[in-house]
Amino acid sequence: MQSIWVKRLLIGILLSFATGSLASLFLWGLEVIASMRQPMWLYGLPLVGILFYVVRSSSWAQISTKQFIASPSATTSPVATPFILVATWVSHIVGASVGREGTAIMMGGNLSAYLSEKFQVSSEEKSIWLRAGMSAGFAAVFGTPLAGCFFGLEVGKVGKIHWPSFFACIVLAFAANFVSLHVWGTKHVLYPQVFLPPISASFWAKLAFIGLFLGLIGLIYTRLELIIFSLYGKLPIQPALKGILAGLILLGLFQISIFSESVGLGSEFLLRPFSDKFDGWEFAPTKLFATALSLSLGFKGGEATPLFLIGSHAAAGLSAYINFPIPLLAAIGFTSLYCGLAKTPITGLLLGCELFGPQAWFCYLFVTLMVIYFSGKEGIFKVQPWADYLPKPPYR
């Protein structure tokens, strides 16, 4: 019995330190890339496209967050962690519009699966460590341990929290975040606290309208991504040529002036929609298209930061039509679009509270639930099953 707990303690220490450290390394690399990127680097898109299409047949290159969600006991490879780290950096270097959370979640999940195999734990316990690893990755990359904890608990099945993993998820989320913040000194964006206007019947009507609006955006995003991926996959050409073409398509897109701000992660625009003088709603549709195109064509990265940007800019743009504080609109869009498409409502609530304060907690939860339903059965993790007791959307 003692050996089991010693083994668990070792896994927890190694996993939290490694995940927090890798998240810090990853974020440091993204900062360096953002400060050094030049317009001419976009011409590397076709070369990177070839690289990804050539290596995609390798088993370690096919490991994804969707695989961890679909099969928590799946085997993995030690090569997968450095591959996804470097591949995401490379995608950002050449300007692909991809995010960062997918990389952090995959690194945490892959490390937990690898350590579980090395320490020979049971398949049931391995699934717990895998969820904890994903929680640690999410927490460390965004500096949100509570949201990170519940992301690992919720993401496996829509409408069901995996309570047996709670202790491991919350401990590793806080530990990895601590390592990132206090061992490596990682800095995160500080967002303004938001406040509520007087609550009335019209307030709830406006909130429902925001939910419908963001749900429609989520539906458009997932359908666009699916259509591009399906059509591109059917092209009767060799993988290397597909890679070149993928890069050329993105390169051509970024030559259009309205897509100039959609290059790369876009973290420099995270605070823009929280200004009372916000005037940048047109960024949302261009970033949406650029992100769907980048990921569908095979470039590596996550979807959270692009969806944070799309949701916050789109929701803040509603201020021209409904009388709502712009920072509150931006905060709701920021949290609810991504968490609605990830089908993780408690994560949305906690993410909003950790980033923007607890005053509007019910707004984040209510709108996220609306996005979950109105964006369809399938979100960004298409392998998620739905709990039997939940009413399901009538469309995919």
C-alpha cells in the first residue's frame, strides 16, 4: 500500500513540475516569436505545410487532444511532447492563426500518459492522471487553476463531471500553475474587473440575445472548419503538394489587408475589446476565417486564444445595438464562446471569475450553456459523447 502512494506522489511531483515548466517554456517561446516576427516570415508557410504533411503519418504526430478525450487509457510516445511544442512554435513563426491551449493540454496529457505507463499504474488510474495532466496544462498556460481543474473534469463527456479525478486535477492544476508563476516567473495578461448593470427583465433578454449570437458564431466556426477540412482532404494530390498548397493558401490570405491582424496568435489584441472606445468588430470574422483555415489545413496549435479574441470582439461589437457595458460584453464573449464550443460550462464560469472577477459569474454560465446548445452537438472536440439525461441539439 505504501509503495502505491509513493508512486502516486512521484507521478504528481514530476507531472506538475514538468507541465508547469513546459508551459512556461512554451509561453516564453511565443513571446520571443511575437517580438521577432517579420512579414517576410510568412513566405515560410509552404515549407512548414510540407513538413506537417510529411510527418503526419507518424504515430507520434497523430496524437491529439481528441485522442485523449476519446480514450483516456490510450498509449502515447515520448516524442509527441517535444513535437507538438516545436510544431506549434513553428506554426506561429510563419504566422498561422492558431492558439496555445491545445499544445499545453496535449503536453500535460502526453506526459501523464507516459509517466503512467512507466510507473505501471492501472488503466483506471491512468485515466485519472491523464485528466489531471490536461488540467495542469490548461491551468499553467492561462494562469487559471480552478478553470484548469474543471476543464480536465468536464471535457471527457458533455454534462458529466468525472469526480474520481477531482483531487488529482485540483492538486496538479494549482501545483503546475505555482511552478509556472513562482519558479519560472511567467507573466499573464491582467484583465480588468467587470461590473453588472441593474438586473431586470431586459437584462436577461439581452443576455439571451448574446447567447444566441455567440451560439451562431460557434456554429459557423465549427461548420466552416469541418467543410474546409473535408474538402481539402478529398483533393487528389500527394501529401507534399497538399502541404505546399496549404501554405500558399494561407500566404495568399494574409496578403489581403483586412487579414493583416489575423496573423499569428493575436495576443496583442486581447485587451482591445475591453476599452470603452472599442471600435474593432470587423476583427472577429477575419480572425474566425483565418483560424478555421489554418487548423483545417493542418497547422499545429490550439483554438482557445483565437476563440477568446473572436468571442470578445464579436460580443463587444454588440454594444452598438444593445445598451450593455462594453467590458462586460467582452468578458462574456471571451469566456463563453470557447468554453461553449469545448462543452465545459463550469470551466466557463470559473474562467470568467478568475480573469474578470466574480460579479458576473451567472452571465458566464448562462451564456456558455446557450452556446453549448445552439452551436450543435459537436464542438471543437468532436469525440465528446453527451450524457444521457441532457437534451441534445437537433443538429450536429
